[in-house]
Amino acid sequence: MLTNCCLLLSANESYERAEEDIRVLTGCSVSHSTQQRLVHRQEIALTPATKTVEELSVDGGRIRVRTPQGKACEWRDYKAVKLHEQSIGASYKDNEALIDWVNQQPLASRLVCLGDGHDGVWNLIAEIGDATQRREILDWYHLMENWAKLESRSDAMYEVQDLLWEGILTSAIAQLEKCSETRAPTFIAYLRKHQQRIVDYEYLQLTGVSIGSGAVESGIKQIANRVKLTGAQWKAENVPQVLRHRCAYLNGEFSTVA
């Protein structure tokens, strides 16, 4: 039970703070270095789904990695997948482990996969399930962020927005090609790149299907609440376990004692 309490606390706060809180809560002394060793001795697996996965979203986060003495620390990317209304998993420099975890879950025959416009996200999604199973959807809010980069706020541009909301991509591009908006060619290229992922958002929202990747974005913020504590930096070799530890906490793995 003491080990479980240490794992629970250190997944949510610094090892130093966990040392103090364990002393207050239990009267036992477990040093911060022991707290850290406990984490890295554990076999922490990604949490499996408890029911059929119908939706998931993918995004990337950042973590500060320690460098050799005398050099500035560096921010490095990691990937996270959120199985909607279920668990979250994250990996550092090991997308295959994340893909394998997802593919081992009970995936729906029609699986909604949401992401923003980054290639890394879609490269990972491309390995989940199979092409006939996936229903890839470009995050509506990311789409609107790119629409907002257009300088004009004319009626024509708002018509483009309405057309995209209904998934009428051909007409939206035609409208953009007629305007004098300087950033229109860039936006058109973006739309064509993701044309298979731009859907009838209005209909999906009415039928209860997610149109944004907010679930995984929220999960990454919750991971950041631990890994981005003030002054926190991590040895590169420890990052995978730190991410698994935090995800296990978010998935409720330490809420009960076996």
C-alpha cells in the first residue's frame, strides 16, 4: 500500500513534494530519490480499453529533456492517443508501441480518428486499424484556425466558412479561387491536402460524433501538469517511463490497491 501511495503521489507532483506528503499522510519516511527509483522499477503498461473504441484522437506534446552539463536543455516532442471516454497513452520516440497498444484494443468496425493538420499525427493514424475501418476527420477547430488566417472578412469568406461546415469542399475552393485574398492559395493547398478528412461537420455534430480533438489536447495538458512542473527536466532515457507513469495515474491505475 505504501508503494502504491508513493506511485500515486509522485505521478501528480514532484518527487520532493511526494516525499513530504507521504511523511504527513503516513508517518513514514520515503526519500525523493527512493520515490524516483520506485517509479522506474515498475512495469507500467498502457491501460487497455474496457469497451469498444468508437472514437480516438491523436496529438503531440512537448517535454523538457536534460542535456550534458553546460548545454541548454531541449524541448522534445512526444505523441499521445486518447481513446475517447476511456484511457490515454503516450510515447516518446516509439510510435510503434503506441500503435501496437491501440491496435490491440477492441476497435469499432467504423472507427473515428481525429487529428489536427500535422503530418506526424496522420502518419501515426495511418497505422491504426485499416483504411476501410478508419473514418479520418480533420479537427474542425484547427480547420477554422487556418480559415482565420485569411485577411478578408467579406461575405464571400464567411460563405466559405459555411460551406466547410457542411463539408462542401469543391464549392468552398471555387469561392476561394475567385477572390483576391492573398492567402487564399495557401489555404486552398491546405484544404486539398486534407480533402478526404474534411466532412459534413454539421451533420456529425447533430448525430453525436466528435468533430474536434479536444479530448487528447485536454489529456496532453493533464500530462503537462506533471512533466512541465516549474524547473522540471528529464533524462531522455527516463522520459518513456515518466509518460507511462503519468498516464497510468490519469487512467486511475493507482486509485485502488490490489
